Amino acid sequence: MSDSSPSGALAPPRARHHRGVYDALVIGGGLVGSAVAFGLRQQLDHVAVLDEGDIAFRASRGNFGLVWVQSKGMGMPAYGHWTMSSQQLWPRLAGLLHELTDLDVGLEQRGGLHPVLTEEEYEHRIRFMSELLDQPGMVQYDWKMLDRKELADLVPGIGPEVLGATWTAVDGVANPLKMLRALHTAFDRQRVDYLPLHPVADIALRHGVFEMSTPHGKIQARKVVLASGLSNQALGKQVGLEVPVRPQRGQIVVLERTQRILQTPFSTLRQTDEGSWLIGDSQEEAGYADGVVGLPVLATLADRAVRTLPALRDVRVVRSWSALRVMSRDGFPIYEQSATHPGAFVATCHSGVTLAAAHALRVAPMVVEGALPGDMAPFSTRRFHVQETA
Ligand SMILES: Cc1cc2nc3c(=O)[nH]c(=O)nc-3n(C[C@H](O)[C@H](O)[C@H](O)COP(=O)(O)OP(=O)(O)OC[C@H]3O[C@@H](n4cnc5c(N)ncnc54)[C@H](O)[C@@H]3O)c2cc1C
């Protein structure tokens, strides 16, 4: 989410703990970069994160907070496995952060629901889930189409139009803002140099060391991870990485806090650990029109939420926002090491909350190791070349 406040002026840099060449440096301090940096620090002594600051597009500050598995992986079973592995690692990541920072990131993994409101949606959803899980090599988990009565037992007050919902035990939520806070508190505790207002303009590789140009001078590292969201495309070119990402706008409506009544989140409606209601989120190809909130889209989101849970009709809207997802050409994540600039990696995806645990506990060790194993090959950008020549 971008911030239109006049915070574009560069503040004095934070003091650095380390003045020499970093073992590894992450460009981008959103959820992807912060999770990777946290993981890197568990194995390396000197780690830095450079972030552009509040003037940047920052999906990590404007998302819905689902840690979600159902629906993921159609067309790429490897993504289904990857998502599931992150879901399984999430409690470990939340535990590590809690141990280090005493902060609770609001992880709840009590299952998740995808509502269906018409016969057509009902049939489509059953077909979709069956085809998804029938793909050769797809990860398997239990799912069920709950009928109205089964759903009403789980979610009291369900609307008369709701025909049912698909349910899995593997879905959940976390609080993305608390997550970012915990990661950044961990940086303080573990002496990771987090340097906001350090937009990277250029990356050069000299004698095996990467040199990042920022308005506060050059910063060097032996390894670099590009995790700068939508900026990965431009930065990637400088280290021989093609990163085809585009902005996809999502809008979210927030309702005032009420007593907690919804324990199991829907894919488009959830109640936070603090009682607020989140309704979301749209998927719009609107270019870089971040910060623009469109009434027709919000009205559609709100209408569906009220049809799902009619009691929400009396709950007041307190705010709404839009933010830009970081969407690759085919919607799947990109993880790759540069062939021309070994030691430079890119990590980008549109589900940075869900995949935070995989980024911290799986991608970071791969970066330390200096190689992505063979089972990460589906996430390489080589898949786009195959698509182009096919
Ligand atoms: C409306 C909406 C709902 C969503 N819901 C969910 C959900 O329920 N579950 C889920 O898993 N995901 C969800 N997402 C996606 C999730 O928010 C993103 O996948 C995640 O935030 C991406 O994180 P990121 O760190 O790659 O990018 P960003 O958060 O965009 O961060 C990029 C960072 O890079 C920095 N940067 C940019 N350029 C430079 C530069 N040149 N130098 C230094 N730093 C730079 C910026 O300052 C920024 O902090 C949602 C997204 C949106 C928009």
C-alpha cells in the first residue's frame, strides 16, 4: 500500500551495526524480504535489509492475512506442495518469533471456508476442487463441501442464500502487521541492519562482491536477494534476472470491532483476533492505481459479505483501502539464482503471508547454500521461455 503523505524526503540513515561487506543483503523489507532476511540471520552473522520506505508500493501493509492452501496449485502442483509446506512450517516460524520477541503474530490454523451462494457456484467449486486435487503429483489434503446445515453448525447466523462452503482443515490466518512488527523486532534483537529509506538504484558485481548504490552510499554484500516486490523487474535486469511481475490491485473493507463470533475464516470474509471484520479482496488489473478505492468494487464485496452473514448489515464500515499485489505472468512464485551473477537471487510471489514460513525456513537456507535444489525448478523463470517457444 502506498502512503501519499509527504514522507518521500530521505531521513538520516539508521546506524549500522556492521560496516564491512555483509554476508547477505536483502533488497525490500516487506513480508517476503523480511521473512528471507530473518531466515538468513539464523545462519549468517552479518545480514542487512534495504528498504525504499513509505513512498514505495507495499503489499505487505495492505493484505488480507490468509495463510491459505485450498485453491492453490491449479496448473502447477509444485505450488500446491510449496504452499502446504509453508502452512506446516508456520507454527515453527510463529514460535521462533515469539521466543525471540515475545510478540504473538495472531496465527490461527483452524481451517478455512470458501462460500458458495448459487447452484452454479456450488457445481463449479466441486469441479474445481476435484480437478485441483486430481492433478498428477498434487499434494493431498482432506476437503469437504459442507451443506447449509453443516456450515450453519460451524458459522452461526449464516445467510439464507448461502448453499454451503468448501472446507479444509489446512487453512488459516495470521496478522500481517503483527508479523512485520515481529520480524523487525527480531532484526533489532539479532542485529540485522534494517535500513529504511535506502532505495537501491544500481547493483554491480565486482570481484565476487555485490555493490548496491543507495542515496546514502554504496553497500556491499557477498549475496543479494531481490525481494523488492514490483521493483524486482527493474532491479532483476541489472543482475541478469528476468522477473515479469505486474501490479494487481486488491481492495479491502474493514468493519468496526464486535464480539468475536467468526472463528473459521472465509476466503473473502474474516474476523481478526481483535474483533475487526475484513471483507475482501478484489482482483483488478488497474495498473499502478494504488490508493484508489472504487465504490462499485467495494459495494460488490460488501454485498456478498452481508449475504454470507446478514448480521454484518448493522456493523459500521470504518475504513477501506487498496493495495497492489505482486503478480507474476502466470500467477505463480518466482525463485531463481542468476546464471550471469551467481549469488544474486530473486524471491517474489502474490501470497507473501502464506509463504512467509517457507521463505524464512526453506528459501533462506537455499540462499546460504548457494543453490536452489532441483525441486525448485518449476519456480524458475525458465518456465516463461518454454511457454513462449511452445
Ligand atoms: C489486497 C491484498 C490482499 C492480499 N491478501 C493476501 C492474503 O490473504 N494472504 C497472502 O498470503 N497474501 C496476500 N496478499 C499478498 C501479499 O500481501 C504479498 O504477497 C506480499 O505482501 C508481497 O510482499 P513483498 O515483500 O514481495 O512486496 P511488498 O510488500 O510490496 O514489499 C516490497 C518492498 O520492497 C521495497 N522496495 C521497492 N523498491 C525498492 C528498491 N529499489 N530498493 C529498496 N527497497 C525497495 C518497498 O519499500 C517494499 O517495502 C494480498 C495482497 C493484496 C494487495
